[in-house]
Amino acid sequence: MSKRIAGPEIERLIQLLAKVPGLGPRSARRAALHLIKKKEALLIPLGSAMQDAAEKVRVCSTCGNVDTADPCMICTDPRRERSTLIVVEDVSDLWALERAGSMNVRYHVLGGRLSPLDGIGPDDLNIASLVGRVAEGEIKEVILAVNATVEGQTTAHYITDQLAGFDVRITRLAHGVPVGGELDYLDEGTLAAALRARTSL
Amino acid sequence: MSKRIAGPEIERLIQLLAKVPGLGPRSARRAALHLIKKKEALLIPLGSAMQDAAEKVRVCSTCGNVDTADPCMICTDPRRERSTLIVVEDVSDLWALERAGSMNVRYHVLGGRLSPLDGIGPDDLNIASLVGRVAEGEIKEVILAVNATVEGQTTAHYITDQLAGFDVRITRLAHGVPVGGELDYLDEGTLAAALRARTSL
């Protein structure tokens, strides 16, 4: 706000809310008002949930996931198959794959992708720890579930090189038409890939 | 998430974030991850800002604004002209008018609009306290800055009736073309109102 119209506590709340992804300056004001109106139902519980999370959430030292336990729930889950590892760029990708829920395996979070322009090299990602996990010998397949972007593919190639000396199968996600997607809206690259990888009915 | 993939603290944070206006279930997950990653810079400060606001913010017993002081900063501001009062539906409208910053006066927040279908009658709004403020005799003009909706206009008419016995000028906001707006995108009602209220150059 250009003009101070409320106490500093409210303005600070608005300023911090505006930094939350998905909220801008305008929606931060709307959110702050809503929170203040729903003090008992939302503002107080959300404030304490944030404090709770800040105190208890940590990064899993094995896979890079975030959880309140280290190693995380996924790494210690005895029902997960241990011979396959899915490599993702970010925790959000791990969550997305878990929502899909089609494979009951463990993960390795790189914490980003190789991006020389942004100064992100191999040492900035959790690649050494990935090589270390593979070197233990239990893992037989590494699925590179990185984004289908130039940087994601560069990262995939780099990891493939690093794992060349190990007896491990390295795979990547299939390219193709999204389920429910309409051909008319797809780019040519995806359509060409979907045609090349066509399957028999 | 259909499947539990993280500790209850993280899931609780996501569930509460999803109730913030402007965030849905998907963006709440993204926001939670971002907050966890920016623990020192955002999660902890935002959590304590929320606790601070919950403890200190109250509703102004004079005008219905939210502030850490009661009466609020606007009601107690000695530089504000006291003979004009702007009536708004909600605190967000008060903030919007303050951002416009064109009038240095005080406000009265109704806390909603008359809406028989939703069961909101005159007793659910701060109308009695508005009449009480006008009855004190200091106020010479009441600007009804309610929304230009059917319910807003109904509310304006009701308030006009309630204030009929007092020596006070009652006005409303002008209708017209928004500044920077293109005629092509405006509805007929606004265009007709803008034509009727045309001014000389």
C-alpha cells in the first residue's frame, strides 16, 4: 500500500503473503483480510502449522525429499521395491509421481537441473550421492524422470555418463500424447515422438 | 494427496494453505514446498506474522475497519476531515479507496450487503451504528460507495431511507467509463450511464 492504512502487523502479513507463489500483491491483501476474518478457523491454525513445519520438517539425507523424519517415510517404507530408483529434479516432481501412484519404489531428488547459464553445475545437484547409492549395488534400474526440457535432457545425459561404469539399467519416461489430450493442441515434437513410439493395438 | 507421502505436519500445512483465497489444492502444494525451502526467509517470518496478527488485530468498534488499534488509525487520524463519511461494504473496499487516496475522510464498513436470498438482513450489517454516527450531527455528507450490483444498490436505498430524517447529504459514486478502459469492452449499462452523465470539455 502506498499509504499506511493499518497497523504494521497487517502490512507485514500482506508483504509476506505476497511472496507466496500463486499470490501477488493484490491477492495477498485479499488473503490477509480473509485470514483476519477467519481468525479462529484459519489464521491461528495456519500460523501454528507453519511454526510446526519450520521446526520439524527436514531434508532426507538419503534421497533429498522433505519430511519430518530423516530418512524420510518413503526411504524407510519396507513395502517399497528397492531395486528401482526414480530420479527427479524437484520434490514437487516426486509428489506428482506419488500421486500417480503407479510405482512403489524409492526416489532421488536432484534439487534442480544442470543449467550453465544460471551457474548450476553438477556439484550444485545431488548427483554424487546418486552415484553413491547406485555404487552400493542394490539398485538395478534408474528411471530418469527429469523434465522434458533442454536442461532436463542435458542433466539426464550427464547422469547417464556418470553411471556408465555400473551394472544398472538407465531408462527415461516415454514421450507421447497426454492421456485426455487433444492432438490439435499438441506441439509437433510431441506428435512426432508419439508416432515414432507407436504401439500395436 | 490420495497417498500419504510426507509427515502430517506437511499435509496439514497444505490443507490449510488450500483454504487461502487465491490458492487451490494444487497451488497449495507448490506454496508449501516453496515455504519449506525458504524456511528462514519466509516460512518462519510468515508463521510469526500470522500469530502476531491473530493476537493484535481487532475490528474497530467505530467504523468496522480492521487494525491493531481500536478505534483504528483512520478513525483517530486528526488530519482527516470529519464531516464526510464513506460507507463501504467491506474492509477490502476501504483499502481500495485508500489506495486511490483521493479523499482524506473517514469510513463506515457495513460488513456485507443486504441479500434476502442469503438471509442477510439490515440487522446483520453495521447499519444501526451508521445511523448512530450520523445522529451525532458532525457528519454532513455520507458517500455510499457500495458495489454497483443489485444487492449493493438495494443496500444503498435502504440506508438512504434510514438516514432520511437527518440533515445530511447522501451521495453515491459516479457511473462511467473506467479510466484506461476501452468502450468496445464495456457493457451497455455502463455506456448508457456514461453518456447520461457526460461532462463538458
